[in-house]
Amino acid sequence: MKPLPKFEYHAPLTLDDALELMAELDKAKPIIGGTDLIVAIRQAACTPNHIVDLNRISDLNYIKEEERFIKIGATTTLSQVASNPLTDKISSLHDAVCRIGSPQIRNRASITGNIVNASPAADTAGPLIVHEAELEVKSIDSTNIIPVEELFVGPKINCLESGELITEIRIPIPPENSASAFKRIGRRKAFTLSVVSSSSFIRIEDKNCIEARFAFGSIAMIPLRIREIEDLLKGRKLSKENILLACERVREYVNPITDVRGTEEYRRDMCPVLMKRTIQTCIERLGESI
């Protein structure tokens, strides 16, 4: 195995110390689980001079319900998210987290790391997008709240400026009569990147769709929310015919590529299939039938 290049390691105990290091050090990279970053460093895709380990900052590790949000601290691991009862309220995120990697990886990796890597195949991105999650982003002299959708600029490119850290993920508590779901297709059942993934959020009243949100992974340069499809279902009865119509229209709005994991044609064909499955799961979770 190729050895890691040399870098200086820092382990601050407070967020303020971490932000100072990120601001002052040349070519500094934060690390939580390292499941993506260490691979990138080993492959020379990333060449930091300094690594700032956030894991000793206890204030960044939590899951709590506060001010109409479920808040997840930046260093909270995937295993912690999966086992916390608060994630029962955001089922699509729980679905996704439980499918990422292996138990060993989930014990190290975080949602923050999964999304900040800005991969189009990031499994937690779709659930966060359909739940309209926000990110708290801090630097040494500012704090900003941005929609999670704005984080993704391109493949492996995020919107964070030098010295900025994601410190918290905020997910609005879903309203009553709503549910979400996540489904994906990979080349095997576990420990693999998604070939296609689909996330859905729906809110129902008297069998009518009051609100709908749909997002897909691995079918564009960034995780993709398709609002045109959402508008097709809003205010309509959730009948088999309307669901099928909306699912089939997805093909018009995706622009997948062919790579070693799947062809453009396969990805395009699987988008309606997975969307239909996630909608059906949402309906089942609401105790409804169509």
C-alpha cells in the first residue's frame, strides 16, 4: 500500500481553536472519520500540509431536537445517527445511513464528511435535500446558515471557502401526515457506491398530495432535486395513475453519464422505478393505500 505523504497533525479541543487553525495554517484540511479524505490523500487527489482533527471537540458531537429542528453536530457518526430515535422522524435519512459502507465505516464516518466530499453519489444528500436541511457554516469571523443544496457546486467541489467548517446540520421537524423514504441501486448490497438513488418526501391529506419533494443521486453532476416533478403531484390525488405519470416524467429532467458502475440508459430507466418505490414506501409509512 502506498504510504501517506507527510503532513502536520493538529487535534484542537475547542471549536474556536479549530477555526483559528483553519484560518492560519496553509493548505489545512479538517478530518472527522477520514474514510474519504485519507483515500484522497493516498491517491494524491488531495495534498494538505496540515490535518485538523475535529473529534476531540465534544461540543460538535450530538443529536438533539431544538427550535423546530433536529440538529446533528458535525462529528456525530453515522452509527450514532442510525441508532438515535430522533431519526425515526426523518426516515429517508435513516434509510440512507444504514446502507452506507460497513459497520466499521459507519462507526467512523459522519454525515458531514459524506456531503462535504460533494460526490454526486453521496447517499445522505438526497434525504437532506428532500427534508430541506440547512447547514451551519462557521469561520473564525462569521457564522452562516445555508441550504444543503447550495453546498454542491460540482463533482467533488463544494461551496465552502478556505477556513470554513460545517458545524451543524439542521433538519426541520416534519409536519404531521408526512413521510420520507430512500432507495438505491448498487452493484452489490453493501459497501458500494450507488449507481442510482432516489429520495422522496410527501405529505398527504385526504389521499391528496399536499407537498412533495424528490431528489436523485448519481444521475447528474450534483445531487439533483426535480421541482418540476414535485409540481405534477402537488394538490392531486395520490392515485396509481398520477404517481406513474410523475415517475415517468423524471426521464426528461435527468442527465446521467455512463461509467464503470452503470450506463446512461440504465440510470435513466431506473429513476422512475426507484421513485415509485420511495413513494410507495412513504404511503405505507403513513398507513395509507392507493
